[in-house]
Amino acid sequence: MASIKKLDNGKYRVIVYFGRDDAGRNIRKTATAPGLSEAKQIARDLEQEASEQDLSNVANMRLSAYMDRWLKLKKHHLAPYTIRSYKMYIDVHFKPFFGRKKVNQVTDLHIKEYVSLKLSEKMSGTTVRKHYFILQSMFRDALKHKSPFVDLKPPAMADFTPEIPSEEEFAAIAKHFKGIGKEWEAVILLAGWCGLRRGEIFALKWEDINGDKIRVDESMGLDEEEYKWITTGPKSRKGKRTVTANDYLIGLINSIKTDNAKPTDYIINIKPDAFRSRFVRAKEKKLIPNYRFHDLRHYNASALYRAGIPDQYAAEMLGHDIAVLKAKYQHLKLKERVDLDDKIKGIFKQDL
């Protein structure tokens, strides 16, 4: 509840009560305004802020405040990298578009307008779909069956053609990092030969190695609030898995422990951001082919596909659903398509 009082100097003092603390004392906020209309607006804003501290009335919260609360509740259920991405979407895209609207003021037309706007800004269809599903999750948590998404369909899936290093290009990347050190080389091979994500690689511990098997059950990410690297669960429920490594990679990993005078729990003791910086610099200086680190997973999936590894097994190695594997990774390169085209023409070359 707000109270407004005119002061002797002609200004107005606004007081809003936020309830009581554990000792029974009133919690309040005060502000001063030059005029009555400004004081009333401040009072409305402070009362809205007070109501937003109570999650029992989510529908009446400002959407911007609810998004922040929603993300905070998700912090321990999502990887730090995912939280970082969501925060960027919220601050850069969602809040500017929805402005001061309350949760229950957003309609299906607002969502359609948002999707159309982002597509008109040349944002990729894949990214717009990500925005759509994040917003859908937010409104479903807040409004359940009254969500504006109830009768909406997501934007169409965009065609996706991943960048896939060739055998020679991957070998060049591995050779460059081998020249830097064993841990650097191991990071590249764990991505390209085993299909591990960057966060999964840096979270590996010695207890995760058993013979030629590598257990993947954690991921490392940056906690932005405390700015430190922490380990969390994998990106998805299918992220927990065991992958097989060849003798060279296992030997390389074991030699890291042998060479380290003071072994730590983690196999790789390079900071993830330090590795990323060096990887990017190597590309900029044209020391390695111009691929993202994540493209090494594409290389792994493509190699499994070419080798005839069954979809189910490949999906388990990569920590994916089969549908995701086929949609995202198993794309033949242009030369392979040409070879297959020639092979098909050869099948039907008999004279009629």
C-alpha cells in the first residue's frame, strides 16, 4: 500500500510498504517526486514491484520482472552456458519488445508479431524457434492452460547444413594443437573422435576413465554471478553416456597424468575460456582451418555416418535423440553426393 504526502518544500514523498521482516518490522521504500502526477506514477511502480515479489500472483507481474524470476528458478536445472544464452535473449530481445506489459496482457497476436519481426530482421529460423520455445516455456509455467501459446504453432524448421571439416582439415587442426601440448591435443581429439561437447571435455575427471571407456556425466560452465567455472549435469538427460576411445587417445590421456607432477581431479587443466581464446586466435591467424570448435562434433557425427554406424548407436555416443542426429548432423558433403550420383548413374547404364 502506498501513501503520498506533500512536503513543506512543495515536493511529494511516496512511501510503499512491502510487508514485515522476520522481526515484525515494516519493510518500506520511499521516494521523492517534484509533482503529484510524478508521485502517483512512482507509487504505482513501487506497488507493482511489491506485488512482483509475491509469486502467488504471477499473472499480474510485469513480464520483464517475471522473466528474471523465471530464469533464476531455472539456474540449477540448466547448464551455465544455457542460462547465459537465455539471459541474452531476455535482455536483448524479449524485454525491448514486450516493454512494460504484464504477463496476462500478452496475447497470441503479440507472439505472432514477435516471430514476424525477428524473421524480418533476418534472424535465422533456427534462432527464432529457440526464442519461441523459451517464451512458450515461460508462459506455460506462469499461466498453464491460459498461455497465449495454447493454439499457436512454432515457426517452421529452417534448413540446416552444418559445417563439417574434412579428414585433412581435422588432421590439420589436431596437428596444430598437438604442437602446443598434450592436453590441448586431447581436447581436439575428444571432440572429433568421441563427439564430446566443450563443457563435457573440461568436466572429465580421472575417475571417468575405465580402460577404453570414457564416462560422460557432467559439464563445465561459467557461473556469471560468481564468475567461476563450475560443473553441473549434462546438457540433456541423454547427455549421460559412455563412449569408447581408441588406444592412441587413451594413451595420450594417461600420459597427461604421468607427466603431471601434481595431478588434479580434472584431466584437462586448461581454463575453457583460455582454450577458446587460443582456438579463435589460431583461426584468425590462419594457423588452422576456419571452423568453430563445435564443428568437430559435426565431423564426428559425419564420420560415424560414413562408416555405417547404426543411428541408435551414433545418437547414444553424441548424447542425442535419433531425430536430432538426423536433422542436425548427418549431412553428406558435396563431393560425397557427387560420388553417389555417379554410382547411381552407373547402376542404370545398361542399354535398352
